Amino acid sequence: MKAYFKPYTLDFKNPSGTSRGILRQKKTYFIIIEDDENFGIGEAALFEGLSYDDKPDYERQLQWVCEHIHLDKKQLLQELKDYPSIQFGLETAMLSFESRNTYELFPSEFTSGKDDIKINGLIWMGEKSFMKAQIQDKIEQGFSCVKMKIGAIDFEEELNLLKYIRKEFSAKDIELRVDANGAFSPKQALDKLKRLSEYNLHSIEQPIQQGQWSDMAKLCKASPLPIALDEELIGLIDVTKRNKMLLTIQPQYIILKPALVGGLIESKKWIGMANALNIRSWITSALESNIGLNAIAQFTYTLNSKMPQGLGTGSLFNNNIESPLEVIGENLSYNIEKNWNTIDKLTSKHNS
């Protein structure tokens, strides 16, 4: 058995706005494990500027993993605790290698094409007219849950967009989620949450920047709008610290990005801890290619959650890996009539 990695740059079809600026490209890495009979592939989905393991020695750590692939799986994952996106890539590559079908990590009604996963429609940041056009498009596509990123344009304009949606669609018709990505200051946050709550929103993700546990705890207690923690989970490797954070802040929800919190096993640990405290959760992808999205989607289906999940659609990039994943209406499905195309260049050994 041998392992190697390949860097891959995903090109956005359209520049995508976030609170961290405009994204035009996203670098990712594929971990490939193979022997004479089997082939496995996983994605170490580094998110530059957000991943806890966005460090200068990232590729050196990937090389170390490949050189020590013979070690016990549990031992390897433990060694990688400071590199959550590599944990995710290795864990899913191993599942892929061990499965009868390279791309079927969790055989289910989803992978057999008999069931699907309800997802939210995502509205990217941008000019008001651009965001409004996206909202109209998502509603026409049939989404009953829409997530809007806020914090990049004028707050009053963002409120007007929410007002526009609510004028046409009640909370029964469209579930609205907003994601602030930490854009509010602790002093302004409660007032803004009160104003946002006028539009019958489902929740707001990360209203203030992570690490301000005391301020976030006060917000969760006083807010008329349910709060979901997202970035707050990143970098909390120690189980004791995770529990302390949840007990201190006591959010209504947590949102798990497997590539940012250490993979699927670690995501299940988070979910277990949250459930014990009556905190609900859902899964979100983080701009992975279809390799990573496939693993996350299959894992998500096994959780049997009825909430709309924050899974990508694979359609953002010009050069994504062709896959059976497709979106029909508001559901992510697995079309068994379509094949995977894991581009030949991905399977040639990385030589740097």
C-alpha cells in the first residue's frame, strides 16, 4: 500500500463574496491511497485564512502522512490532531480505500439513488441587486430554506433584502437563516439581532468573532433570535475545552464543517456533546470539491436529520470533479446513472 497527495486549485465560475473578501480560487489537496487492487481518495480541504491548520508546514505534514500510511489509523489521526483538514482527508481516503466502491463510503438509500438530502439555498454577499437576483433564483428553484450571508454591505440594505423576502413569503413558506461570519461588534450585536428578529429568522450564525465566550454567552441568553456557532468550533481540539465552550456559551445550535473540525469522527463527537446539552446541530460543507462534498453528504445522510443541511452543490467551480451529485429543487441527490471522473492527472504521483 502506498499513499501520495496532489494539490489542486479550484476556479470559481464567478467571484464569490464572503466577509473575508472575494474568492476567485481555492486550493485544496487530494490524498490518494492505492495498492495493486484498491484505490482510495479523500480531500484535505484546506480553507486558507479560516482553517486552524493553515500553516507553512502544511504540505510537509501531508508528505509525512503519506510516508507513514502503514501506521494504525487511530494513531495516525491522533498524530494529526493539529491538522483537522488533513484528518478529514485521511479519514475519508481510508474509508474510500476500504470500501467496495471507491466513492461509496456509507452505502445507503442516498447512494443507491432512492433518497436525497434537503439543503438550504445559499445567497452570496455582493451588491444589493446581485443578492436580490440570487434570492429570486433560489426561490424559483424551489428552496424552502435560504441562507443569506450578511455583514459585507450596509446593514440597512441587508434588512431591506430580508424585508423584501418576508413581504412575498411568510416564515411558513421560506425558512431564513443568516450568517454574519463574526461581522458584528459585541457592543452592536444585540441591537442588530433585535432588528433582524423582526423578520422571523430561523437563526443567525456567528454574530461576533470567535473566542469571545463571555460576550457570546450574554448574546445567546438575551437574543430574541436563535444563535448558531460556526467558527467558534474551529481550533477546539481538546474535548474538555469543547465542553467548556458549550457550557459557557449555551448556544441554540452548532454548525459542523467536517473539514474544519477534524473529520467525520470528530463531528460525531461534537454532535454527541451538543445533544447531551440539548443543543441542535446541522452539517455544512466548506467549499470542498465534489470529492469532499461526496464524503460529507454521505455522512450527513447517516445522521437522519430532518433539518435542511448546509451542503454545497458542486456547481461553484469551473473545474470540479464530475460526479453523480446533483441538485433537484432543494434536494441534493446521487444520480446512479452518472459516473465519476477523477481526472487522470489526480492519480499521477505528486513529485514536488
